[in-house]
Amino acid sequence: MTRSLGLDAPLYDYLLSVSPPEHPLLAELRQRTASLSGAGMQIGRDQGALFQILVKLTGARRCLEVGVFTGYSSLAVGLALPPDGQITACDINPKTTAIAQRFWKKASLADRIDLRIGPAGDTLDALIAGGAAGSYDFAFVDADKTGYAGYHEQVLTLLRPGGLVAYDNVLWGGSVIDDTDQSDDTVALRAFNAMLAADDRVQIAMLPIGDGVTLAVRR
């Protein structure tokens, strides 16, 4: 979803018109992605701007991404990081991430983004086993929705106390309140949202931006 749920096109256009200009490489990547199947998986320009603000506010240097697609979110975060900032990016699709890698290179970020191709759960387990627990400052999860609950446990292990994780698509186009929708993804997101609200290890805020983003700070 490229426009925040509940905002009509004219109001969203106004929002963008009074926002700072999109970085030229982000704009170019958005245009490149628009022609692809599944282009709606790309986060919105306003989400990218939010993540950049969050990275700067938290002073993040080590970031984690679960679900890369064509790399808009990792590019946005990478552009906001300090010179010593690093991103570990997890995805299973070498074709779409090849686009991401081209744009990371254009932005001189290629040597600062470590792309791990393979099931994200396996990658996160390997990071934990390798001693990375408690070492990440910021994480963004935008991958298979049925995997969110498992990713949450792994990401919490990898985040430092006070670290921040953002979960995308938590409103799922409004389907989370449609009892007739019993698809696997919708059921998983309902359960995940309820679990997160009851998890006293984090402090959360669910924002109606994009398709819904929940921010969770590790206590």
C-alpha cells in the first residue's frame, strides 16, 4: 500500500505537497518498482520519512530489516544513518533484491548493507547464535505475516534495551476487523496484534500510517 489507509488521494497528495522533497534516489526507486508485480508491497513515501526520523531520534547505528522487496525502506533508513551505520537485510527473493542492491550502490551504501538471502527465521537464528543478541538499535519487519510472531521473539532478542522495532501491515487493509475474513494472513495478524498489546516486554503504539505500523520499544 503506497497511501495511508483511510486517506483519500487528494488529502494524501496535500500531505506530500507540504512534506520535504523525496530524495532523488528514493523517487527513482519508487518509479522503478511501480512497474513490478506486487508493487503495492512497497512502503509509502510518508513511511520512509517516518523511519528516517525514528532512526535519527534513536541515534541508531545498527539496523535490521526483515523483508526487503526492492529496497525502498532500507535505502531510506540507510540514507538517515551516520557514516558508521550498518543494516542487516533479510529476504528470500534474489530478483527483487537485485534491484535493491543497484540502488544501494548508487547511494554509496552497498558496503554498509549486509543482504542475507534465505528464510528470515534462519538468518535471525544465525545472528543470535553468532553473538548479536542485544546489539541492534532499530528493526523493520515487513515480511510473511504468518511469521510475525516468530520474528518478534527473534527481533526482541537482537534489539538492545530501548531499541525500536516497526511492524508493517498491522491493519491489513482493514481486514483485521472483518470477521468474515479468515485467511491465514489475516488471522495471523489479528493474533499478532493481540499478542503484542499484551506483551509487557515492549511499549507499543499502533499508527494508522500506510497499511498500519506498530512501533514497539523493548523495555
